[in-house]
Amino acid sequence: MDYAFENTHRNIFIRSIIEHGHYDLVEHALTYIDVDDRIGDYGATMLMIAAKHDRLDIARLLLNRGADLNLMD
């Protein structure tokens, strides 16, 4: 499988579980990906996506795991 194809599907999955508030799945995903990976459109991080969708519990999880507040998309 093409790496870009695989990476795109991973990003769609991660973005979706954040947008829908699946805290446990996000927590599990963090064992496989870096908290500051760019996964959204235009280089958004998981923290940016969580904030955009008012997922404060997920935003706190990401911050507790070391998400960088200073990254910009």
C-alpha cells in the first residue's frame, strides 16, 4: 500500500474520532502517533481540531500529553 494513501486514511480517522468526541479512541491513538502530528486540513494538529469542535476533554488530554500550544497551521 502507498504510504501517502495509508497516512491520509489515518489522518481522516484521527480527525473523525476527535470531532465526534471519542476520548478513549484518541487516548489509544496517542500510543501510535505523536501528539503534535499534523493531521488536519492545512496542517492542523489534533489540539487545533479538538478546540475547533469544542472537545475540551480531548484538548486537556492532548495538553497533558505535551501538545504544543504554540504550533500554528
